[in-house]
Amino acid sequence: MMAMTSPGSEAAPSPTPCGKFQHTEEDRGNEREKDAPGYAGIHVDLQMVDGHLSYFLGAVGVTGLTALLGVREKGHVTKGANQTMVVSGAAGACGSLAGQIGRLDGCVRVVGICGSDEKCKALVEDLGFSAAVNYRGEDISARLQDICPDGVDVYFDNVGGAVSEAVIEQMNKGGHVILCGQISQYNKDVPYPPPLSDKTQEILQSRSITRERFMVLSYMSKAEAALFELSQLVKSAQIKVLETVVNGIENMGVAFCSMMRGGNIGKQIVKISD
Ligand SMILES: NC(=O)c1ccc[n+]([C@@H]2O[C@H](COP(=O)([O-])OP(=O)(O)OC[C@H]3O[C@@H](n4cnc5c(N)ncnc54)[C@H](OP(=O)(O)O)[C@@H]3O)[C@@H](O)[C@H]2O)c1
């Protein structure tokens, strides 16, 4: 099994099906020099995924950690606070989990933004999102005004660019942007995080909206507990996992190109053998 990861995402250790996260030679050298870095020594076993090994590459792996810890560390989701969350790249590996976690943590409304009607349908009908917007065919601002009548409190941002400018415009005072990724900007010659337009920057300041960079590898001391929580959430079907599986290593290039075009719903997996 191989996981495909979108370009620009942070390099991440690969979990083995049963045992510890694999380390590079560089990691091992670092460990010898000082205390092991955060992700070292995390034990996983097959029961965590009920034998569904590919989940270690997604929902019960670094992708799940990114969604869970991103929401928890930067989202300020509070039960009973009547919050609305918007997720961009919502039908991708990370976004599809982040929206479900936002709902479980207490957001009363979770809206996904993605690039096709088929993805919108999957978000609402399969994953329980409150609504979904197809950014390729719909006016994001108009739709958000319609389906988020109380504004947006938490924005899990995977894509940046025009989509994010439109979301931030709808955000409430004291809201929080979880700066997970900026996939629409990765091949551009811009710093990270990419600068926003003056108008959007002014909105952030005048409404006291936070937009803090989140990097999962900075939170590896919380990874073991978070992986067990993700495992429980998946096994109890509180979180549903979507995967797009391509069979055969000979089709890895096809899978990669498809992922680069946004062809995947959930995690892109290449299945090599059982
Ligand atoms: N902060 C961290 O520690 C961390 C860790 C891992 C990943 N990440 C980041 O998290 C984000 C999501 O990663 P992932 O693994 O979920 O990727 P993924 O499964 O490939 O999903 C990303 C989705 O974004 C959408 N997208 C691509 N280009 C876009 C554009 N120009 N405008 C709007 N949407 C676009 C695509 O779907 P549609 O266009 O069809 O909607 C695509 O399926 C990436 O930015 C990645 O770099 C961050």
C-alpha cells in the first residue's frame, strides 16, 4: 500500500503496518545525538485499524493527525458556542477528516468547499457535512452567505488563494483560520504563508481573526494519544473514511497524475498487495 500526498505538504514519517514509524538515516542520527524527536517510538498495531492497513496512511496516520491536531490546536472549537466551520479542499484526504472532527468537537454547522458536484454529494451524504460548495461552478461568497447565516467562526484552510479570500470575507469577529495548507499557491514564487490581498488582511485585523500556521510535525508529542483517539473514532464509525484506491504499482503514475488534478475523494491509495 502506498499513500499519495499532495505536493507542498510537510514531509512525514511513514507508519509501518505493525510496529513503529519508520525512520530515515538522518532521523536515526538525530536520535543518537539527542532525545528522540517527537514522532519516534509511537507504537501502532493492526487492531487500531481493524486490519484495514491503508488507514495507517490516512485517517489513523499523519493525515488524521493533521486534521485532528489542526482543529484542536488552532481551531478553538467550543461545544455550545454555536460555531460554523468551513473547510476548503474538503473532499481531499485531510479536509474530509477535518470537517468531521469539527462537527464531533461541537461545530453546529460544517460546510465543505471542493471542486465537483460528485465531491459535494459525498461530503453531505456520506460524511455528514451540513452543506458543500463547488468552487468551480458556484459563487462561493453568495453561497456562504446563504448557508452560513451566522457567519463563519472557524476556517480549516487547505488551499489558500481566491477560495480563502472569499471565506475570510464571511468570517466573524474573533474567528480562527487553521492554516493547514495553501495548495493553490504551491507552484508560485511566493513566500509561505502566501500573502493575502490588502482587503483580506484588513478584515483579519479589524475582526481580530487569527491565522496561525499549523504544522503537524510540531505536535508529535501529542501524536500517540491522537492516533488512538482517531482509531477509536474510525472503529466506532464516528468518523467515516473515504479512499480512492488504484490497484497495482504499475498504475502509480496514473494515480499520482489523477491526484494532482484533484481526482481523489479522500485519501489517494495505491494498492500493491493484500
Ligand atoms: N500543515 C501540515 O502539517 C500538513 C500536513 C499534511 C498536509 N498538509 C496540507 O494539507 C492540504 C491537503 O492535503 P491532502 O493530503 O488532503 O491533499 P489531497 O488529498 O490531494 O486534497 C487536496 C484537494 O485540494 C483541492 N485543490 C487542489 N488544487 C486546488 C486549487 N488550486 N484550488 C482549490 N482547491 C484545490 C483538490 O480537490 P478539488 O479541487 O477537486 O476540490 C484536492 O483533492 C495540502 O495543502 C497539504 O499541503 C499540511
